[in-house]
Amino acid sequence: MNPKTNQTEGVTGGFPADQGYYFPAEYASHEATWLSWPHKEASWPGKIQTIYAPYSKFIGHVAAGETVRIMVRDRSMEEFATSCLEKESVNLQNITFHHFPTNDAWCRDHGPAFLVNPAADQKKVIVNWNYNAWGDKYPPYDLDNRIPEQIANYLGLPYVSPGIVMEGGSVDFNGKGTLLTTTSCLLNPNRNPHLSQSEIEDYLRKYYGVKQILWLGDGIIGDDTDGHIDDITRFVSDQTVVTVVEENRRDANYEPLRENLKMLESFRLLDGSPLSIVELPMPSPVVYEGTRLPASYANFYIANCCVVVPTFRDKNDDRALELLQRCFPDRKVVGVDSLDIIWGLGSFHCLSQQEPKV
């Protein structure tokens, strides 16, 4: 494995884990949240204009507690984005725009992976994974694939390029050495067909600074990412996960989610302790133009001052919000309508990437 790095001091010449770097939990303090302003109509065919109000509401909640850095193509897109934010009374003082053009909006997957080491002289570095739009499903993605390097150069941070495909939505972390993922995504031959499971684990350990990888199985129906973990199971503390369950036995999600729950119950963390598991309901199936969409309350985003949860005008919305509020007693849990956004096959977590504070 020969990592490619830029010439900035930091990770040049070695793996991030060897130098004490690791990917923090999302609930650790953020320096900022990075977003790529949605503009690709093919991602929301016939609906893109309807997403800007809820997307701007999401930004408003996050910006109440941290800087939000929004990537746009040019001045014209920045002006349009500003007008959308102003309509939702977003405080623009915490908003900054960056003219980094993108192909699409899914910053969780094409954005940088920020690692930290508080004891190092260079306290923050970036992993520049390759990105291929979930197995070459939605070309072109050349602009998206350049984003981590552009952000690293803008921030003056060193970066390391492992040379394989990896997406932020496919992994979740407790910041204490444990990573959650799925076999359906990371072992899919449309990502890294030349790598075995053990070889992929080697990359995860060396480039994310984790010591333990916990593998779940399949994702939810309608998920075009082949089963991202951020639609099913998320860490909410060092030892606690929330995981979605389907209560309707006739639903196609019932069995795979039940299997994932059984696996979670069998796992042990690095200290030998079991996971504390909170079961989160699924909304009723969301179907648009004959397509079942990957609607899930697990696709929430943990910001400094709040947790923004997608809601679906469903009977389980309030229940999901109440369960998550108990998981985050130090943050306000807010629901934002995602019924139009989910037509793009993702929601607030898929759209965002946190930059940790160190």
C-alpha cells in the first residue's frame, strides 16, 4: 500500500493511524459543516425547486451553533443560495461560500474525511478517498472527486490519498476505535473489486485510525448506495447505537433489519462490553412515481447545538424524534420535512460532512 500525499508536513511518509490520527465521532465538537449546494436536476427530477426550503431550514438549524461552509459553482449560484437562505430567515453570519464546483450535492460521500490528533503539531489532516458515484451509477463525478483536495488546499491541511473508493455514508464511528459498516456496500464489486474483506479492513484501520470493524449486512430498500450504514445504524455515544427496525413483518425491510439487530446484539466493543442498542422505528414506505425511496430516521445529522432528523409526515415521526431526544440530552432534536428531499435518494446526513474541532 503506497499512499499518495501532498507535500505539506503532517502525514507525508506514513499512514495516519501510525501517527496517532483518527476519525472523531460525529457528536464531538465541530469546527464547521461542509455542504455542496444542490443543483443537479437529474437527482430530483421534476422536484428540485421544492427541496430548497427544507434544505435551507436544515442549514439554519446547523448554523445556529457552527460555521456552515457551502460549496457553489460560481457567484450566480451563491446569490441563488443566499436568496433561499434569506427566505428561511437563516442567520448568514455563520455561512461562508466557496466557489468549488461539484457534480452533485452528496457531500457526505464526496467530501473530505477529517482526522485529528490533538497531540501532534499538525492537529488535523484529510483523507482523500476516491469517489465513483456509488459504483459508477451517476457519471460524471470528476468535480466531486476533486473536492477533498480542494478543501485541503484551501485550509492548508495535508492530505493522504489511499487510492481506493470509500464513501462517508458507508462508515460510522464512535471515536474510540470502533467503526460500523455493511458488507453489502464495502464488499460490493462495483467499488474495489480487487480487494478482499481483510484488505479493506486494513485500509480502514490505517486511514481512519480505528482498531475494530463491525460488519452489518444489508441496507434498506430503495438505497441506491448498496446499503450505507447511515440509513440503518448510527453511534449516538461511545457505547450506544440507534438502529432502525421495521415492525411490519410483511415489509421487505423487516428481515434484513432484524438480522442486523441480531448482529448488533452479538457484538462486543474493544473493552468487551456489549453495545447499548436503541431501536428506532421506520416510517411507512415512501413511494414516489412507483419508486420506493430510502426514507429512514437514521439519516440524521449531529450538529454542535442540535440534531436534525428527516421527517416524512408519518405517524412515527414524533416517536422517532422523542427516542432521539433521549439519546441526545445535551442537544435539541429537531425534525425537518424530508419528503421532497428523499426523492433524491438521501437526506440530511448524506448531504453534509463535519469538520471536527481540535
